[in-house]
Amino acid sequence: MGRPFRIEGLPGGPSKWLQRQWNRPYLHASSIDYRVVVRSGQLALSPDSARMVTLPSPEGELVVFATPHGFTFLEGNDGVRCIHGPEGTEMQVTCQPRPTIRLLRAVQLGITEGLRRSGLLPLHASAAQDAAGVQAFLGPSGRGKSTTVLHAIQRGWRLVCEDTMWCDPETLRVWGIDDALRLLPDSLGKLGVAIDSSWSVGSDGKTEVPFAALPISAQPTGTLTRVSVLRRDPAAMTGYSPLSSREAVLALWDAIGLPLSPETGHATSGYIARVVRSVELSTLVLGKTPLHF
């Protein structure tokens, strides 16, 4: 995504995990001199001025000690120290060859915060693209993001992401970083996909189906041209309706989440305003009639 990324001296387990997450050919182009480095190292104690922040995660709460320039995560003798600077983000990681998933989440948090500081926006959204560009579908969990993007790709759109993507607000370039589609059993049936016992199933009943196993066309990069906020209304006709700039800003903040640093939060506010000014905005009402693209 235009930012150099290095892994130095980490044990095999966390190193391989990071490689799986970020070593993708379409992310390799480097055009901005803001680097993210993850290296093995000893941790310094958190400064007295650090504030304790509790963050939600699938494995339970993640507690970090945040400062204006980074954070520290401690778990027994292991931990992560993340330091942001004007030229990049550096993480010092102390861990076993098989670290806990919570420690890996802390490493991922450091990468996310670094990329935010470099000028990118993380979006919890599904997205697909046609000849006009990428359309992002926003809404809280359960609103229908996965179902909506599935309808789009069944009608010839190319899949960008099902859950997470990054956006450069300067160029509107987006990168999907999912490698699987999370689907309920009825959606799997509509696609005619036979379930593989090796696929993981989440607590919400959704099966993670690798893109390679799906009869779909995927293109994880493109230019964002439209943001659609999903709204369910069983009594209404399905279709698009206008979305105000204020509603779009609120929906984007929900999709992006609050950064740890107030400084990054201020910058994010400006990035969101730029996106809202640059793309088409709409509400996509999911009502009583079929969804067509």
C-alpha cells in the first residue's frame, strides 16, 4: 500500500503469521517513505504518563498502555512496544515461538495505528467493483454487508473485500485484505459450494470460505467511487436513496473506529471529510423486494 514493511528477528510462528497477513503481491508497491518495522527486542516499561486503554477483540478485551507516540502491551514475560515517529512506526516484540493470539492482535494493532498515521484509513466494510469503480457497503455487524456483496458478485461484479479494506483518501485507492468470504449456510447453498471440513466456523455461524474455493471473480484493488450505507426496512422497496454528508461522516467513523492517538484522530477527521467530498454517497435500503445491481 505504498509503505515499506520489514520483519526482523521474530521467531518463526509470529513471522509466518505476519507474512500471511501482509505479504501479498498487490500490496508490494512502495511509494511513500513511511516504514513499518516489526523486530524482536526487549521491552522498556511503560512511562508513568501512559493511560490504560481497553479495546474489544474476538478473544476478549485487549489492554494496552497508550502514550501520544505509541503503546505497550504486556502479557507475562512477553509483550509489544509500539513507537510512532515522523518517518515510520517501529515495534519491539518479545514472544515465544508460538505466541498467544492476543499478542498477535497487539502486533496487528501497532501496524494498523502506524498505517493510520501514514495517511491510510482502515474500513470495516464489504466492497465490490464494476466498470464504474469500487462501491463500499457500510453498516454494523448483522446489517447485511456480506449478503449484499454476495448479490453483487453473483451479478458479475468483482469482489474487493468482505470485511476489511484500506483506503488512501488522497487517491481513493483501496486494498481489500481478506482472503476468505464469511458466509452462512444458506448463502453457501446459493453459490453451490460444498463445505470443506477444514474451513473454520465462527461463533456467528458463518463459514470462512477461501476465495480460491469460490466460483467468483476477485480483484482486491481499485478506486473507490461510491459509499453506500445499508439500512434494513422490511416495509420499503429495496433500492438506493440519498445520503447526507453528515450521515456519511458518522457511518465512516463507525467503519474506521477511533485511533489510539488524539493526533491521529484529528488527521482521520480530515481524511474522512476528503472521502465524503470525493465519492458518491447513498443509502441502500434492504427492503421487501429483491436486490438488483
